[in-house]
Amino acid sequence: MIKITRLNGTEVIMNAELIEFIESTPETVITLIDGKRLTSKESVEEVMEKIIAYKQAIFSHYPLHNKQKAHMEGKDLKVTRSLADWIENDDESKNENEEPKSL
């Protein structure tokens, strides 16, 4: 769940898993998978940062590959890489013969 501020200043908590896409028109419009739309004061980048923080909180108990860990250390949650970059790095880390640690 992420907190979003509507244009009228009210805050709402929304399920980030239900977001289909986000666009800037110039306001930030969040469209959910059921077609509902929410206009936000936050920029597209700010909404993406909130989604990333939410996902990291959920998956924080899973071990990270060294490349992902190095990328995240000392960085605030800025969107710096595309999904294709993450997938490419994940494929590369599998080739390093590094077994993930079990919990």
C-alpha cells in the first residue's frame, strides 16, 4: 500500500499492486486495472519511488544478489534503472554460479 495525495489535498492509501499505468498529463494520473483513475499531486517519479519502496519492504527478507545489493547501498530510492536492466542483471547473476542463501 502507498500513500498518495489527491489534488484537493486529501491523502488516500492505495494498493500499488492494482496500478496498471501512470501518466503525466501534466498532472499525474494513476489508472488501476479496473479502469478507475486517481489524479495525484505527486509526480510520476515520486509515485514510482513509493512503489519501489513498498516492493522493497515486501521483499526485504529475500537475499539479494551482490550487484543488486551494491546498487541499492547508499542510494535513496530514485528510479535509476529500467525493468530491462534489472532483468538483464538478474540473468547475469545466475551465470556467476552463486547459489542464493536459504532463509
